[in-house]
Amino acid sequence: MAAPKEADFVDGDEGYISDESSFYGDDDLRSDLEHRATTSSPSAYPSAQKSNLTTLALSNLASATKTTTPSTPTKLYNPYEGTLYARQLSEPIPAFLTRLPPLTTPSLTTGPWIYIANLHSPYRPTSENWASFTATGSAILSRFSAQKAAIESSLKGRPKGTITRKLIPLRSAVQEQLWAAAKEARCTSGKWMLFPMPEDVNRAWGLVAEGTGNGELGMAAKVATDGGAGDRVSRLICVYTVDFGDRQDVRRVLQGLVERGLVKKKDMLAEERVVYYKCDAYTHLGINSGNEWGLKASLFSSKEILAEPEK
């Protein structure tokens, strides 16, 4: 995966401008939703609801890993089976959407997320080693923080642009190291993030759920439940892919969102609606918009991916 170009970094108070400025919602909203995203990946269950159903789901997950392998699954597989706030194997998608409409499903009783899995996906979350990655990633960021502080101290009083140019190669190296660490720990999942307003969340989620459940999008998807803010803030929908390094698959899922009208390309009749892709590795390390390391929180934008020639 190529490192960010120098053009990604510009002079300014922080020395860096993120291409995420066109995310839906303001900075506070995005930070809150990104924080909620850290509570669960497609392979983990929210801790807000400790129930027998969750215990059953984890038991099912452990049993499945003993009888199947990632490359040759023998049957439909649902990591959320037995979990109240997810679609079940025997549950038709329309019935699932009726049972758990995100607009009115309260997070206090259900948890922060509603899930659906691609039952045909060969992906199995048990191979991930998030503890190992988090320890390695935190060490990488800690070393960079020390290097950054030393450079800023040695160049105190110099123009911000001078400091920024010194930090560019270090940031690029940190990103490469984090991506390599994620690959090594098999923590490669990532997600396209959509931010529909409440009045549109049921429709948008319905399209995502249908596509995911029918094996036409990514390996899984989730949508934020009603946190009590009513219709004042947008909701987050995450559409997951197995490997952020598989650019072809990342594009395929994005194209599926475009075909469903959830992502709009610029044309004569419509304004472009840009969405962003973030790896779960960054989410686990707290690399969000405006992070202290000046790293881009997203790996790709829909504008960037759709501009590439199809292979």
C-alpha cells in the first residue's frame, strides 16, 4: 500500500489538513461516532449487554472454528447467531429489519449497534490477534511522539511548514509500520463509513443489510442505534471488508454502495457525496480525526477510489 503523498500535508497551525473535512456531521459528532466504533469490530460483541444470548453466540463462534477452516467453509456461518441485536440464520432479512429498525431501537436496551453478517463469507474473526497488534501499534505511536516532540523542540520558532516537512517522512514510515503490524497480527478488517440522517437511516440500513445478507457487499455491517439524541444527529453505518490491503475488494464494496444510491459520484445532475474508508487497526489505536500524531484517520476516500481505472 503506497504511503500518503507529500501533498497530503500542508502548512498551517497543525501542519496538516485532513481530506475528511467533508464527512457528514461536525467534528464533535464524528468524534463521538468514531469513539462508539471503537467499542466493537465485526468480530467482537458490544459489552453493553451481558446476556445469555451473548454467551451462546461466543460458544457458537468457538464451535465453528473447530469444524471449519477460513478457506473451506462447509456451511453458512453467522458469528452473531444467538445475539439479540443481530440477524439470525433462520431470520429473513425483512423480518430482521422490522424487528430492529435503527431509527427507534434504543441503545440503552439493545446496545450501541445492530449487526448483520454475510453468511457466505469465508472470513473467521478468531484468527485476529488484537492484543498483539494494539501493543505493537501503541509502541510505534509512542516512538513517533518522542521523535515529533524532539523535532518540534529543535525547530522551535521556525515556520510551521519547516516542521511539517521534517515530519512527513516520519509519518509515512509510521503508517507503513502500522499497516505491517496489522498484517502480521491478521487485523486487516476495515469499513466504509456512511452517515445518514435519522429520517433516512432505516432506508439506508435496509439497502446495506439486504446487500450484506445476500453476499453482495462486504463480510458484515452494523448501524448505530438510537442513543437518545432523537433526530438531531446523523447515524453511523459501517460496511466491512476483510482486508484493507485488498484494494480491488474495497472498490467492489464501494461500487455496490454506489449502485444502491448510497454513495454518489459527481455528475451534471448531482453533487458528489464523498465517504471514507478506515481500517479497524486505526480504530483500535484511537487514530481519529484530528489525532495527536497528525495521521490521516481514513485510508481511502470514495472520490479517490472511483477515480482509479477499473482492473
